[in-house]
Amino acid sequence: MQTAGSAVAVGVLIAFAAWAKIAKPMSPLTDARARALMAEEFPGRPIDALWVATDGAGALARSGAAALVLCEVGDGYVARHIPWAQAVASSFRDGVLRLDLSDVAAPAARLAFDAWPPLGAEVEAANTKPAKGRKTAS
């Protein structure tokens, strides 16, 4: 009897631990929330332009010669920065921009955009399309 009671108690504790670890779904990232997170993660870095992913799972901002990246990981966001030229030259296929972050904890960011690179970006490749959509004014 005592063994059965202990097994039930352990089962309840395991079920509670599994339930507690379930990530709550995040609401899609908005322009205002992306700006707030960028300001918190990169204090003092001015944002020249901001693009929020079409699915709201991340954002990319230009700050001078740097690209500031936010991407959803689990129940939060990872913030990294890479050179702007690297962001413009990143692989864009099937509506997804893949940014190599060269970081063990977050090796790559995948952001959904209508097109890439954005209008006004210095582009060395002549056959790229400008991005459409959710760019916000600075």
C-alpha cells in the first residue's frame, strides 16, 4: 500500500513538473514591442530602421553599420548583433531570411519577410529584390 501511494505521489509530482515547463504562447512581436526590446538589449544604439518579421517571431533593425537581431527562442527572445553588410547578404529563400549569428547558444536566426534586402540598403548583388511591408519609420 505504501509503495502504491509513493508511486502515485511521484507520478503527480512528475505531471506537475511537466505542466510547469510548458511554455506559454507568446503574442506576435509588434513594432512598439520590438523597439522596446531593442532599446533594452542594445542601450544607446540608435535604430535607423526596423523590420518586424511577418509572423511576429522576430525583428531586424539597422543601427549604423550594425544589424540588431531579435529572434524568438522558447518563451523569450534572443538578441544579437552582426555587421549590416552580413545581414544584407544573408540567405533569403522561400520567404525566410537566415542570419548566421556565429554563436553557440543561438547559431542562426530565421526571420520571415516578404522580400530581402530592404529598400535603401547598400546591396552589392544586382539581382536582389527590395523588401516590402512592415518597415517602420525611425
